[in-house]
Amino acid sequence: MSLGNCCREIMLVPHLAKYLHQSPAAIYALVHRGMIPYHKKGKRLYFLKSEILAWIKEGKQKSDLEQQAEVYIKNRKITKR
């Protein structure tokens, strides 16, 4: 991996705000609440694109069918044969 590719994987607050279509203040609020992965060096915050993508995927909502299946499995009585 060249240094150029590495730097494209690291974002600062303004870049992340633009990437997520949020304001910089919203990004700082997520950091303050510990809700978003970040790295801090001195006073500067850094965000790795791979960690941000994983964080977004963690928030994936289940479909109605997935939720119904989960409820069914939890509520189903297991009978011994």
C-alpha cells in the first residue's frame, strides 16, 4: 500500500462530516458520546474509513421478516423427541 492510498483511508472531521452528510458539530457530538470510532493524536481527531464503514454496518436494521423470525425462534417451545 502506498502512502497515497493510506492517506485516503484517514479522514479528519471536515472530511468525515462531508462523507456522512453531517455537520462537523454532529461529528464532534458523536465523538463526545463515544458513539463513533476515532483516534486522537494531540488535539487532532482522525477517522479510519474502514472503521467508519464497519461502524455504519453495525447499525444495520433488521428487516420485518428477520425481526419476525427472531421473535418466533425466541418464543418457540423446544420439544424433546
